[in-house]
Amino acid sequence: MADDDLEASRVNIFLHAENVRVFGDQQRPILPTCLVTGFLGAGKTTLLNHILTNRSNLRIAAAINDFSELNIDERLVKSKNTAQRIVELSNGCVCCSKLDDLKDAVFQMLESADVASDNVNYLLVETSGVSDPSAVIRALDAKFGKCFRARLDSVVTVVDADQIVPMVDSKNQLSPQNNNLTIISQLECADIILLNKVDLLPTDEVERVLESIESRIRQEYNSKAKIYRTNHCKVPLSSILDVGFPTSSGVSAISHEVSAIPMYVSSIGGALRQPSSSLMKNSPKAAINHLMTMSSSSSAYTLQSVSVSIDAHPLSLSKLQKFVCCKTKLELLFRMKGVLWIKGFSERCIVHLSGRGRLGFELGEKWTGPPVSDIAFIGAASENSMNELQKEFTECATSSKIIRNNCQSSEGQGDKTIDAMDVLLQNLNCKKLFHIVEERDDIVYFRLTGGITYGYTEEEIHRDLRIDTNAMQMDLSDAVNASIDSPKAFLTYQRTMAETVLLCYSRYGTSPANNLQVLEREAT
């Protein structure tokens, strides 16, 4: 072959390859997707944080839906993790008013350079707690339309095991009058069910209760879903995402370095999805329209959501304690969640209410921008009641007058509150489980040590027994706040400059955390 002909052939080969690459049909990338659903406060955001914290080499994006106007869940995920991309869908539900927004968000993600260049290779979609997931599943399962390149790998339903216990009677059946249409729909749609918060169940009955719940779910609502029992939604990612681990052959090098195990995404999917889960039942159960059936009544109430944002002044700890411990307020709410700016705290303070009136407190990152208190309330109450709740929370700011105590007060009770706090201080000293560090700005700072009781100094507890005494303080705070005793307890904590954790309670609080019986019981 002549040199000219050889050169022409080479040019034609390269030209053909270029034409195929530029103009030829290319297979567009598929985006594996996991749908996370569950009732209010079940632990959906905790699951998202768990996945993002342990994602290893996975490049995950998240779309987070919140029924309230302020998307607190999206902020909590952003503050704790570095997801490749987060899409916020607030003030509505992806099962109705926000479904088109979700489709648009998924479509934009599929069309983005992130997916094309493999910078995003998995998508998490978290629905609001009051969403019926069937419409979202149909959208993600569609073979045409905006979401057709989203491959739905799994539907994960998170269930608050502690909250569902009252729905199980002694005959191992869900009481009809307590049936919640939202929870039922979420169970029916699930490929995987996480029975979360099992640590809150009575220790002596936990196995019996869990077996009753699982049996009823399989008999009545979903016989094929895999069920896992979890605390804080801690579950292997391969159990909820269609991912696997590379198999090693031969002898590998020994390393003492701690490193994340890489995961690969299934190229075909289908390992977790139940064949029947994509076939949604067209029954009245699905048409919930966010109506809840209260266990104390046969009448239905429309869910109300109100949000508050305060940036002019920090919140007063004593006012906040009085507010969150008011029984009449707690009974109105299914869910409360907020990222708060509290006077004397340099960190974001995360406060939430879920389940059977269980409170939670956690210190977040330090404020890096202008501090602000954002909180959302969701409840089955009248609009007037929710607006009143919103107004009373606003009065927790330090510039406001003392908050009106609609729970138990009459004028002249302030002195009794102070006396009760003095009794607490005396008892804390007498019980020898606690060490009072200081009293400052009307706040009592103390620690659980148990040194005098058990004959160890705190230094010896840490050095010889290898007990993290800081974690012990936070565990006590969690236990006191999660108790369902009456009066309600709410205990916060702070970190000092030396990274020592101090429990703190306002000297002018109401009866909750000075409920010494709760402190003693949880401390021991």
C-alpha cells in the first residue's frame, strides 16, 4: 500500500472514531436512588447522616423534603456532612404539592455535569414524615418522563419502635382506632423496614414487643420487606443501598492504617427491590391527604405547621426550658425540631421533640456566621393554637418579658421555683453522685462523677477504668430528656475551653430537671 493510501486510511479511522464519539448514540448514565420514608421523628435524617458519614468512596447527593416552611433537616445534614449536592424541598410534601419540584430536581441532577462525569453516583431522597411515598415511587419507577434515568434501588421505611408500641395490644394486633394511614402506607411501600429506637423499649419486654410488631407488620401490611432492628439507624449500607464490596484474591499487603472499605454501585440493580413494592395499591389508604387519626378520638385533624426564626436576640435557657417542658404544648405536637441560638452557648444548639413526647438536645458546630434561632412545629391542632405556640416561642428571646406559663402557673410561684432549685442544689451535694462546678448567670453547672459513692476520683475513672466522663455527661442528658416522666425533664450541657462537658440547668427553671428522681435514676 502506498504511503498516501496508508495515511488516508489512518485519517479515515480517526475520523470514524471521532464521528462515533460525537454523533453516535451514547448510553446516558443511570442514577441509582434510595427513597427514605417514615413518620415524623422516626429517624429519617439520622439515617441520612449515618449514610453520609459512612459513605466511603460513594459520591452521594440528597434531596430533602420538609413539610414545614423552614427545612431544618436539610440544615442538619449540611452541618454534619459533606454531601456532593443537597436539594431542598420545603413547605409541602413530595407526595402532592412538591412532587413536580422533586421531578424537576431529579431531572436537573440527571442532566448535570456531576452525574455525567460520575461526581454523583447515588441519590438519596428523604420524604417528609407525613408523605404517602407511593406517588414518589411511581415517579421514580416511570419508564418515561423526567425521572426515567433514576433507578429506584430501595424504599427504606424508618419506624419509631417506641412510638408504635401503643398501637400493639395484648393480642398482638394493631388496634383499629389507632391505625395511622400514613404509617400504614409507608409500611406497605417498603422494601426495607428499620425498627429504630429499640433502646427506648422496656428492657424486660423488648424481645416480646419487637416480635409482636414484626409479626403484625408481616401479617397485615408487608410480608416481603426485610426488617432490621436498629438504634440511631445504624445499619450496614449494603443492607439499604444496592452496593457491594470488592472481593480480594490472593495475599494482600498488611497495613495498620485505618481506612474506609471501598464500595461499588451495582450496575444492574434489583438486589433489594421487592417485585410487588412498585405496584401501589389504589385503596383508600393511599388517599390520606395528610389526615391523622388521633388515638384519643375518632375524629380527624389536618396537620398544621408553623415556623419561627429569631435573629435579633439569643434565647434564654430558663425560658426555653419552661417552654419545651410544658405538657399542654407537648400534647399539641407530633414533631418539633430546631437549630437554636441560646445565650451563653457558642455552638448551634439542636433541640427536637419526637415520638411519645421525648425531647432531645445536642451541641452542633460553632456559629460561623450570624447566629439565628430557627424552629419548626408540626401538630394536629387548630390554626389558632399553633399560632399561639409560635408567639410563645418568640417570647423565649432574651429581650422578651418572662414567658407566660400557661401550664401550671399563677402569680407568686416564682419564689417557689427558686426554693425548689435550692433544694436541688442541696440534694445534688448530698447525693454524692454529682459535683457542682459553679453557678453563673442564673445557671447551675454540674457533672456526674460518682467519685465519692464508688471510691474513685474522676481522674482515676478516666485513667484506670477507661470511661469517657464527657460522654457520660452527654449520655445522662440524653437519658433525662428522653424520659417520659411527668413533670417533663430537659437537661442541656456545654463544653468549656478545656473541652470539659458540664451539665447545665437554669436556676429559675420550672420543676423538670430539678426532678431529682429522674436525675438519680438515669445516673445510676
